[in-house]
Amino acid sequence: MRTDTGQVFKLEDYRPSDYLIPETNLEFRLSPQATIVIATLTVERRHGVAVSAPLVLDGDGLSLKRVEIDGKKVKPSDLTASPDQLTLLKPPSAHRFHLLVETELAPDGNEALMGLYRSNNVYCTQCEAEGFRRITYFLDRPDILSVYTVRIEAPRHEAPLLLSNGNPVDKGDLGDGWHYSVWHDPFPKPSYLFALVAGNLGRVADSFVTMSGRKVELGIYVEPGKETLAGYAMDALKRSMRWDEEAFGREYDLDVFNIVAVSDFNMGAMENKGLNIFNDKYVLADRETATDADFANIEAIIAHEYFHNWTGNRITCRDWFQLCLKEGLTVFRDHEFSADQRSRGVKRIAEVRTLRAHQFPEDQGPLAHPVRPRRYREINNFYTATVYEKGSEVVRMIRTIVGTEAFRAGMDLYFERHDGEAATIEDFIKVFEDASGRDLSQFALWYHQAGTPNLSISSSHNPAAREFTLEIEQSVPPTPSESRKRLMHIPLAFGLIGAGGKPVEYGDVDGASVEDGVIHVRKRRHVVRFSGIAERPAVSLNRGFSAPVTLSVEQKADDQFFLARHDGDAFSRWQAFNTLLTDALIAAFRDILGGKQPAFPERLIELAGTIASDETLEPAYRALALSLPGEADIARDIGRNIDPDAIHAARQALALAIARACRDAFARLYGQLVDTGGFSPDAASAGRRALRNGLLEYLSLLPGGAALAAEHFRSATNMTDRAAALSVLAHRHHGSSEAIEALAAFEQTYANDPLVMDKWFLIQASVPGPQAVDTVRALTAHRAFSMGNPNRVRSLIGTFSSANQTGFHRPDGEAYRFFVQTVLEVEKRNPQVAARLATALRSWRSLEPGRQAKAREALLSIANAENLSADLRDIVERTLA
Ligand code: B3K
Ligand code: ZN
């Protein structure tokens, strides 16, 4: 493991490398403790570079065996070598030469899961961002594009399957039980997209005929015996391939496309050219083991990685500062895909909920950074919600601003202009400027400036002048190392709504440019006047969440109620109700702190009942509306001096008030939605399950609730319903015999299915209350748990620290102490996973003073630990700064 060198990488320091590597030949002789890697690189000096320029190759913990140039051993005095760098001090004067480097690796001991490692006896690789340098010395940077040929040798009984990128070109027997196969990828690619898999895996095969009539062999490889669980992933893959042709005109380009599922993986999946490697959590699914959310995630991630083939692989990033060029854009593409496959309105609401839950706190805390950061110490810490989710929102805003047609023309231009290149954000913005003729220079600040902008909006109506006025003021809060902000171009979609929910026609508008229902906010303050409006309309703002901003709106509660019933934009309609709920929860929070019993507006409670039973609305929409803002969402809206226990109490009180008032309607509906036994993972069926399970949450708060949830658990015919019931029992009826029995039954049934056991860990890790830390600590000793497996760690420790507000922020700091110990233990094996866990403390400054002091102590004790990895030190120091 590399410890922190303290080096800061800066965007402005980018310069092209002196050398290029147009061809890379790799030979692997696989063995768990001593894998031999022979890399033969065709190296070219860039034109204009001095012959004396040394060739400096990156390494990370490598053991060097041999270096040759053009077949001759390099003299020791002509090189310097360390585990982390190989420098050829006197490269040949020829413009082009061949460099052979032999290294030896121990995949078995590789617990960081970067480079070449073994997961369940399967050899696999992870190279993004800088894992290739753990395999061989290389110019390990994304602007070095190379054509790879890879030969893999291994004992046939250990590794009957040998895969790499590109197309298979040769295979054969080597005697002594060994065999080999050779893969060639004709598309030049950066080293982070290299992949190798070798082992004994089951194969699910299918094929796809592309729009130009080429047949592509598709393979999904899983642990032998789990083949039947890969059917949904295969279906999602074929739908993704078709969709990219239809929506973006992008066709697949190799003869084969393979996906391998492994059980030890640092993140969701990886888009290696022609050989995607997946966390098995995002491949394996059936009704018995996967929830509807799992199915939706599998669909989205299969699509995401596949879409990278064009946005990421064919066009890659010049340097890691440009990460959002591939990630933000590819998230946008997978969002659009899911919206087309499912319900657009519901999908948008879910996206915004995720953005607010993950990106907003990042943007509003010490780890805030621009979508395109300007500096980093450890790039792995920049695979963030800001780069991904806000990055996607920025692409969505470009489409809003230039319009759908120019957006598609801009994308076509992007592929045409930059195919085969390592590009920048500037290149990306330029194609839309060229395709639309618009100036996006002010808009580009969305890439460069951190922080969530706020729009403060008030409205007035002058009946005599038949004029409606919106006063809009923008501000961007200061963020670390950016105290002064420039004014942004914010596309604010809106609607004026009159009696009966009809859109209000208006005449001339002045004060801002308004096009197709979008106000283009560019100045600090706009007074936008709409003429020809006789009666005061209700105004629906940031429709479809057209910009990732916060709003401070002076709006009458009557209008909010009106919009919650009548807004024609599904997102804004949901938003109106959600705002009413949030306001009520914040008021209740204040009452509780002031020692008062919270009370809730009757019409709000009634509206919950009305929405639940409104047959004109999709069940999935109704389920989303009924699910109360989360404790962390409420905390974010309150902003400071957070007491998680008071928030929890407020939320409980509102849930109970709704349950009591809506009992009959909810019970009737719950009965009507009963599971009839048939199962389909499609969005409509999932929506009905979501609504019924949402109703169960409310009904379980009433007398007889534990029995009802226990019956729901027993009679469940799929994992969605079973896990929902278990969660209700464990959370709402903690310690009851029903909860204890259900947890035991679940554990017994799924003891040998690690992915399902993750749900069991997750549910217990999120049980609110001060006892949670003891439960979690005890569960770390459970035989199904392992500190070395990222999925287990995230389910138990990740859930506890980031999704259990009352348990984690226990006032006596006990949970923080446990957390520090655990993070440091995980770090010894896997710094990347540890660093991600540590971000759970990023909002520490918004806690009330007692907890704040304890959280700070915890952060300091991590910072003071010895031999911290670059990954963890970077997170902890920025969090404390
Ligand atoms: N590109 C990978 C993420 C790699 C993370 C490296 N720390 C998966 C994805 O975004 O598709
Ligand atoms: Zn991605």
C-alpha cells in the first residue's frame, strides 16, 4: 500500500507526456503468489522532445524482474527503479523502440482490490483510476492510448476461462495441464480500461444484432451454479444496446461483449473495453433474492457500463480532472435510459431524492468541489456524487438550454470530432456551442464552481395592470478555497397555473429571457414581469428539477396545497407535497426541542390520504409521495445545531398522525393491492409493491401493527415484500418477539447467500436508537461478515454510519469510537473502502455542539493514526479543514 506522499495534482500543471505507447503486448503467467507479467511496449518519443528526455514510468508496489530495450538488457546505470517508479535515464535515440518489462505479482495478497487480485479464486483486475501501475510500469494516465494484445497462461483446472479486452484471437494447450488464450483489442485505449479475468465461471450466452447487422456474442459470467440469476442482467444489456442505437445512434463495435460478476469489488462495476467487471450485487437477481430496487439498480448499472463504450472508452478523458466528461455524461445517459424503460416522472423524483441525499450534503460541506475539480491528492476520492450526479444534471441543463434537437446534434458532433481521443470539458461544451450557436461561457461555471446555488423568489400580482411579477435573486454560497463566486446561468423551468389546474397564458415578458417555459437566470437579480394575467396564478418553480439549486420561496401554504393537487409536472407536484411535509417536520422538530407536543395541519394529513387513494396517479408516484423526507433530508433543511433524536421523534410523530387519520383508507388500499403471487420485476408491478409496502409502514404503527407486519413477512412471495416487512419489524417493533423471530427466520433461510445476508446486516444496522452500536459491533463477529469484503462492510458499517442518524450520532460518542476503530481496521486492507466510509462524518459541523465536539475528536483520532494511506488522510484532513 502506498502511504501518502502529500503530492497535490493540479489541473493547470497538465502537460502532454514526452513519450507515447502506441502498442502494448502483455503476457501473464498466472499464479496466486507469483504471477509473471511480461509487458512489451512500443514506445515512441513525441515529436520535438529532446533525445535526452528520460522515460519515467509509473509503478505502485511493483517487484521488477527484467528490463530490456530492443531485445537487450538495460545497464543498471541507465535506469533507476523503485516499487513506485521506473526511469530509463538514457532511452535509445531512435524515435521508436521496444521496451520489455517483467514484473512479479502476488494476486492472493492483494486486499486493496486494485490491480490484479483474486476474488473467490477468480483472477480479476481493477485498473481505474491508477491500478494498472500495480501490474506493470507504464505511462499510467488516461491520455496514453494504446492498442493491446494480451496473452494469458494458466493451469486449465484452476482457470478454464481466460478473458481480456477486445476479441479472442487464439487459444491452445501448453502441456502440463496449462493452456493459454490471446485477446486483441483494436481500439486504442487508456490503461485504466485494461482488464483480465481468469477462473472457473458459469456462462450465460446470448447474442445481439447491431443496427448495421453485425452479430455480437454476449456473455455474462457468474459463479458456477448461479447462471439462472443472470437472466435479468442479460435482458437489461440487450435493451441498453438497442437503446443506445435508437437514442444516440451509437452501435457496439467489437465481436464480443462480456460481463463478469465477482464478489469482492470496490464499487458497482467497471466499464473495461469489451469486458465489464461487475460487483455481483449488480448482476445476480431473481424474485427470491433481489428487491425491486436491486432490479432497477442492475438495469441502470448494466446500462451505465455499456454506455461507457462510447462515452468514456471511444472518447476518454485527457486527465482525471475531466472525470465528469465520462461519468456525468454517462449517468445522464443511464438516467434517460431508465426513464424510457420505466416511468419518466417517477424516475425523475427518485433521481432528485438521490441527488439531494448524496450530492447536496457534499456540496454544502467540507468536501465540496467543482464538477471538474482543479486539484486532488488522491483521485479515487473524486468518484463523488458531485462528479457523477451533479455532472449529469449539468448535461441535462445543457439539453434544456440548447433544446433537444441541438443537443442531439451536439452529441453527434462530439462523437464525430473526438472519437479515438482523450478529450476535455472544454471540447464537450464547444460541440454544443457549435451545434446551437449559443454562448455557453457563463453556463460553463457549473463545471468550475462548487456549491449549490440558491434562488430566492417572491411573486406579486397587480390585477389592475394584469401583471404578474417574479423577483428572482441568485446566490452561490462560499465553499472550501472558493470564497467569491461568479454569477451562474441557471435555467429555471416554471409554470403559471390557474383555477382548475390549467396553465395560464401570458403575453409579453420582460426582465429575463424566457423560452419554452424556462426563465434564464443570469444576473444577480431579475424582476420578471408577465403581462396579460388577470388573476393571480400559482407558480410552479424548477419544474422537472431543471436546475440543481435550492429555492427559498415565499409561497402561501394555499398555493403549495394547490400545486400538490394540480401541478401538471409530476416532479413539481411531488415537490409541493414534499415541501409541505418538510415544513411540518421542521415545525415539529422545533416543538419537540421546546418541550411541546408537535401538532400537524389537518389538511396536510388529509392530503396524504387523498394522494394514497388517487387512482389517477401511478402507484409508484403515490409511494414516493407517502415516504416522508428522511432524517438526513430534514437535518439538511434545518441546517445547523442538529439533534438527530429530535428529528427522529418529529418524523415518528408525523408518521403516526398520518397512520391514525388515514387508517381506514390505507387498510382498504393495502388489502386491494394484495400480492396475487405472480411476479414481474417491471416498473408498474414494482410500483404496486412499493405502495403496499409503504402503507404497511404506516399501518404497522397502529395497534396490531407487529402482527400485521409479521403476516406480511410470512406470506411474502418475493424479496421486496419480505425485506420490507423485516425492516418494519426490526425498526418499528425493535425487540418484539415478531421482530426477533423474523430476523432469525431470515438468517436461517439465507445463511449461505451473502448478497441476501447483506440485507439482513443493512436492516439491523439501520435500527434507530442508542443500542444500534452494540448490535453492529456484535454483528462484525457474525460468520457471514467479513472486514475484507466491501459489500459486507458497506452493508453493516456503511449503513450504520451514513443511514442511522440516531444510532451513529449517539450523544455519548460511543458510535464514533467504534467507527474510528473500524475505519482504521478496514484501511489496513482496503484504503479506498475506508476513505469512502470516513465521508460519513462530513456533515459534522451541522451537529449540535456536544456531538460536534465528539465527532471532531473522532476525526482527529483518525488523522493522528500512524501510516495513514493517501486515501484516508485526504478525506479526513479536508473534512477537518
Ligand atoms: N468508472 C468506474 C468507477 C471507477 C472507480 C475507481 N475508483 C465505474 C463507473 O463509473 O462506471
Ligand atoms: Zn461510470
